[in-house]
Amino acid sequence: MAGGLEPHLEALRRELRGPAVLSVLIALIAVAITFLIWRFVQGRRSSRKAVLLLGLCDAGKTLLFARLLSGRYRDTQTSITDSSAVYRLSHDKSTNVTLIDLPGHESLRLQFLERFKAAARAIVFVVDSVAFQREVKDVAEFLYQVLVDSTVLRNAPALLIACNKQDVTMAKSAKLIQQQLEKELNTLRVTRSAAPTSLDGSATGGPAQLGKKGKDFDFSQLPMKVEFVECSARGSKGEEGEADLEGLEKWLVKVA
Amino acid sequence: MLDFFTIFSKGGLVLWCFQGVRGPAATAPVNALIRSVLLQERGGNNSFTHEALTLKYKLDNQFELVFVVGFQKILTLTYVDKLIDDVHKEFRDKYRNEFQQKGALGLLNGTFDFKDDFMRLLRDAEESSKVRAPTVMKTFEQSLKSQKTVKCMIETRGEKPKEKVKNKKNKGSKKDGTEAVAAPSKASAGDKQLSAAGDKEELTKDEILQKNREEFFRRHMKAGEKSRSPKPDAQKEKGKKPRVWDLGNSNAKVLDYSNSATNGSAEACPVEEFDPDMALGDKNREPGRLYDLEYESDDEAEEEKVVQNPSKPSVKKGGLGGMFGMLKGLVGSKSLTREDMDPVLEKMKDHLIAKNVAAEIAVQLCESVAKKLEGKVMGTFTTVTSTVKQALQEALVQILQPQRRVDVLRDVMDAQRHRRPYVVTFCGVNGVGKSTNLAKV
């Protein structure tokens, strides 16, 4: 009996060895390729379709967000979390970007920036033009932190500095803000490079150098496109009127 | 009499606002509330004072909303808490669709016409606080004394016979007294009737009895609210220690049997058993005082038995459901409840205290994180532990972020330009290395 079974078993084994193993291998390879393709497509699709709204506290980011998306004026409070929504550009219905409004409070801003910086295709840095003189150093510091971030330097998203609150008479012009920021960032380059490195070891090999070494800092030295635009989220006619966001919207169309 | 009532999303959009009294706008106080309480993780206590206003708030973590009410500090409005809860429920139910389906766009474009509902709720709340039924005195049958059986009164063995007889007489005569008198009267009224007959000792004893009973109830209620649970061994040890009687009713900690009730049903059983035993065992010490406290311990034992019995079957059911609950919690979305978070938070709190964080601060921090997470919907494949740990980590990072710009060199350059000295102060307790560091600097 046992002798009769053995040749049968041998035959079975031989049969199974050849094509079965091969088919298993082919199946595995197919799965692996599908997986890789899927990951690649995912990466392409979700990468960098977001426009981040950054800025100090009370710069007007949430109101800007509301105006762009709904066109109406809304009362706002200090944001504690981010809000994101899809913004459809008015002329071109097919392309759309995701607007993400991040909180500006000091204890939250870096946390949220970490989370969303990889997905950023463009950054809108909102500056309060009225309180700018007082807050120059804080604005410059935050801007510096955004600019030297390794992910931002690698992706080089387009940067727009929106000088908000232009409806108030004491607002500074975009040109003045640009000059002041350049001066301040110039100084910050020196002081920050001498600052102690952070404990989490994120800055490998020291903080990145901003702009060219010998010359004074200029926004044109950055690897990304930088523009300055004046806007007013509240609008000159108060709460009922339209907001003055033309420059901003044109830039968004360009970027998308 | 409210100054304002605001409902806004955590993203910063004000969804609905009610300005009660003509006064300054609501934005400044609410911003102060957000910055000092919510962002600094002081959210354990739900009220906050800003200048002349008191602000009470409530978080809805499922839909990311904040409800804030502000009123003058000098007013003491009792209906505010209830009002916030009612408004929360109603608002959430009314606009549930907008929140769930449309997300941020829904918040932006939706009109939240809540004024009528709010006025109705406000009127109800105000009326309920004004109308308070006159407190009817308890009849003797309703009071606790009538629920004490004769049996527990007889248990006092080895006592001075004088006391025993007197107190028995008290109870018997009290019962007779109220049967005779038709009108409802408190037990104390009965006492007072007797005090004329008895001597001074009796009167004080009854007063002590009353006082002890009230204190016992107070402690029992308080212990029911707090869920501080000392270790079971420590609890047993405390029970077997010889008791010290100063005045019989002052040392709350020793007499606090109620802590064991919060340990869960497993703990309650041993406590129930040894209370009467212990009472009997110790009666040789101060028989007179003991009699009163035996009442209370028996009282407590009876009530604990009553309380624990309904909770025991629910615990048994929980054991079976717990297994499925664990699997259910892993997949699918379920919202966090306090009971889920409590064990994890306890561990975190102990961990913080072990790392030299002050106990009070650790408690407040855990309270604040619990408030932030209550009702939040967890994503798939996230356990409660990981969510709570993540939230606590974020909270700690948030607190420890510097609130202002810390750039010494920049400020030094400024000071040099203005020909001012830049002062750096080294402060600390003795022995941490101030002078050593200063020498290096």
C-alpha cells in the first residue's frame, strides 16, 4: 500500500512544484507592483494642493479665509485649530486648491505648521499693516522660521506676503513693509545662526543659510517666488461691503 | 441679565452671538478666555473671570464648537450651567446635518438662526431659577431615623446601661411623639420635646447625633463626586488602625469610610462587612460616643448595600461586554467617554507626579485634557490610550512653547543701539549652579 502511494505522491509533488510556485511568484510580484503604483499615484495626487494661511495672531487670517470662500463678512475669534476647505477659482472650474487657515497663536503655530508644511503648494503670509511697526520683530521671526524650514526650502512653495488691514488709514504700504522685513531678516540671519540648536535635532548640520552670504538680505535671493500684495479683508465700506481682495485672488489663480 | 452668549467654532468663526445688555462687544473677553484658559490648559474649572465679567464655557469636542456665556461678576446666576447645557444640546441637534456633512464650508455659508430657540431656553431657565417650592419639612417617616430598625439599636452590647436605656427611651418616645402628633415634624422637633424632660446630657447627645449625621451625609456626597481612589491595601490598613476619638466628630479622615465606596464594587464588600464588626469591637473604648457612630456606620453599611447592589449586576455585564468593546473600540468610530479615559488619565497623572510635577498641577492638567477629549470621535484603529497620550503630549508642548519671542542676541543688539544695558538675571534656589554658569558666561 505504502509502496503504491509513494509514486503517486512523487508525481503530485513534481506537478505542484513547477507551475504552482511560478504562479505564486507572479501573483506576489503583481501585488507588489500594484501597491507601488498606488503609492505613487497617491503621492502625486495628494501632494501639495494646499495653500496655507499663516501669520501672527490677529492678522486677519480667519476673516480672509471666510471672505475668499463665502464672500461674506463673519465675526471671528482667536482660532484654536485649523480649518480647511476647497476653494474653487472663479474662472476655471476644473482646478481647485485647498485653503487651510492655521492658528496664529504662539503656542500653536509651529505645531500646525509641522503638520501641514509638506502639503503646501503656496503660502500666504498675512501681515497686519496697522500694527506692523510694533510687531516687526515678531513678524520677522515667524517668517524666518517658516523660510528656514527644511521642507519649505526643499519644496519652495510660492510665497505671498499679504499686507492686510489696508482699509485703516494708518496702514503701512507694501513697499515699506518689504523694506523693513528685509532689514530685520538680515539681522536675524546673524543672530539666529548663533542661536543654540534645538533639542530634537531637526536642523541637521546647523540652521540653513538664508539668502546669499556676503550681500544684504533680499527677497529675490530666496529659492521661491515672493510677492507683496495689499489687501483688506474687511473692505473699505465696512462689514456690508465687498472685501478688497483682487490682488490676492489674481495671485491664487496664477499659483493654482 | 446675561451680557452675551457666543457660539463659535474652534477654527475661529463665530456662528451665533447674542448681545444681551448694551455693552462692549464680546470679542475681547472671549479672546482673553481662549488665550488664558483653553490654550494654557487650565480648562478643568469651567468658569473664568475677566475684569468685571464672569465667563462660563463649554466645549463640544465632537463638532469642534465652543459655547461661552458672559455675565457680570457681581451677579450670582444659578441657572447659567443648566442654560449652557440646554443650549448645547439644542444647537447640536438642530444643526447636526450642517456639521456632519459640509464641514468648514457648512460653517461658513450656513445661517444659524438660533435666536428664538435661545430666548425660549433663557426664559425657561430664568423661570426655573425664580420659582423654588418652599422646602417642606420632612415627615418622620421620610427621615432616616424611622428607617433604623430596632435591631441595630439593640446591637450595642457592653455599653453603659444608663446610656442604652436613655437612648432607647429617646427612640421609643420619639416614635410615640410623632404618632400622636399629626402634623409633620422633624426629628429635632421631637428631640426638643424630650429635652425638657431629659437632662442636659441627652440634649447634647441628640445634637451630636444630628451633627454627625449631617457630616456623614456631606462626606458621603463629596466622596461620591470625587473619584480619588487610594490603594486597596492602604484602605484596609486605615480601617484596622485603632481609632482616636478627640471629640468624636472632628477627624474627618479617620472616619471617612466613604472612600472605599468609590473603589468599585470589589472594594465595597469588605468594607460593608467589617464596619459593624469593628464598631462592636471598639465599643470598649468610649462607649458613650461610640453609640452615635455605630448608628452612622450601620447607616452607611445599609446604604452602601443598597447602593452597591444595583451596580454589581451592571459590573458583571460589563465584563462580558468589555471583550467585545475592546474589539469594537479598535475599528469604527466611537466617541470617548469619561469612563474610558479615566484609567489612562490616572496612569498619566501618576507618571507626571513621578517626574516631579506638582500634584495639583498634574490633576488640573489631566482634568483639562479630559474636558478637551470628552465626546470626541476617534478614528479607526486608534485606541483610547493612544488618543489620550497624543492629546496630553500636544497639551504639554503647547504649554511649554514660549509665549513671546526669545532671541537674546537680537535684543542685545537693540540695547546696544540705544546705549542701554541689557540685563540678564540668573535666579534659582541655592545649589543649582547659578554662579558656576555665570562664571562660564
